[in-house]
Amino acid sequence: MVVRVAILDDYQQVALTTADWSNIAGQLQIDVFTDTLQDEESLSKRLEPYEIICAMRERTKFFPSLLDRLPNLRLIATTGARNRGIDVEYAKQKGILVCGTAVEVDVARYIVTEHMNVRQGNPQWQTVVPMGLYQAFISFEGLNLFNMRNFIASKEELLKKSDIVSLHLVLSERSKHTIGAADLALMKPSAFLINTSRGPLVDEAALIEALKSKKIAGAGLDVFDQEPLPLDNVTLSPHNAYVNDTSYKVFWSETVENIQAYLDGKPRSLM
């Protein structure tokens, strides 16, 4: 019996071209969706027939209300080592397996191109696949209290002394609004805030006020709480800090391996 597979949110149409699906293609009926549906009613109708869903990062959310409406779903294969957009524990309760992939670090960026795409309202985000830097692996785990020159003893001292504050945190209830109005007030008027992790790490209303009043020099945002900020002193990119050809090859090659393992009755890389 052919297994139906949905590949979601493949904006750049790379899922089938960056990995070799030939070993399992004969067992699958694959449908690729390049758009993201936010309406749960429409989304549930689209996904209802599928046994396997391949999720691209956290673009489509799989919370209990949606999972309850997908009776045929048996495997969610997500790209990345974790996916906060999937209620993994609830999926387990329903007998739905969730597996992930490894993560590579980027990138030779096309920042200006993607910046203009966001500014001009291009609905097709992420139009460029940058080249990965194969041997340049840099990891930032959390908000490390140091700058490039000196160890910093506290968050307050970090904010006061730094020329650039860059966030690298997993979003949780504890980390939400890690940077708020009081934190922004501590920063130098010449300082920049960079957020490539998750939008809600920053109090967006406070950031808008700080940018409008020039309390800080500017911000570089790859992620947003709600909508991209329409301010001149903000550089925007469409959540593509992880996007490069190397990452895509890893993501989709391991996704194929995870689906193969599921078909063989030996699921792997489970969350």
C-alpha cells in the first residue's frame, strides 16, 4: 500500500532536490506544499489524508487541537533537533511518532536581497539558498555573559558595555521577553540588538519604542513576534539564519532516512 506524505512549507522547493528519495519513492505518494496555512480549519482539511507529514522547522504548528483532527497521521518528520511548534508529548499520547534531524550552522548570506523582499512585501519569503561554510562551525548556547574582549559579570553589565547584543536562546516561558524596556534602557545609544532566535525573546512593543526614540542605534531581526517592524533603523531578514545549501542537504537527507526507518518498522531519531 502506498503511504501518503505531505511536505509542508517548502518555500524554496528544495525538499525533493537536496536529498535522494529514490529508495523509498515507490512506496510513497508525495505532495509538496509551498505555502503556509494559518487557518486550522483549512489546514486540517489539507492534512487529513496523510500518514506522514514533513514539517519544515516551526512554520506550521502542531498543537493538540490540530493533532486531534488528523486521524491518519502516524509520523511527523521535522527538520532540526527540536521543534517548539509540535506538542511532542501530546503526539506521543495519540500514538504519533515525532523524529528530527541534526542542525548545521550557516552561512554566506544574501542579506540585502532578502531584506528588500521583506520590505517590499514579497509573499514568497526566502528566495535565495546561500552557500554553507562547511568548516566554520560556531555555536552560541544561550545568552552568554561575555563580550568579545572581556568577561561580563552580569546581564546588566553586558547590556551597558556591549556595542552589539546578540540573542541565542530557546524560547520558553522563562526566556520570553528576555529583553524588555528596562534592558533596552541600559543599552548605549550607539548599540545594536540582534535577534536570530525567536521573536518573543524581545518585548516587541518596547523595542519599537526604543527604535523610534533612538534609545538604541538599530536592530537586526531574523525573527518577529507578530509582523516585521516598519522602521528605517531595522534590518530585516525572513527567518533564514539557518538556511543554506548544507543545512538543506542535512535536513532532507536525514528526513528521508527517518521515513525509511519508519517504513521498515524501526523508527529512529525520535523526540
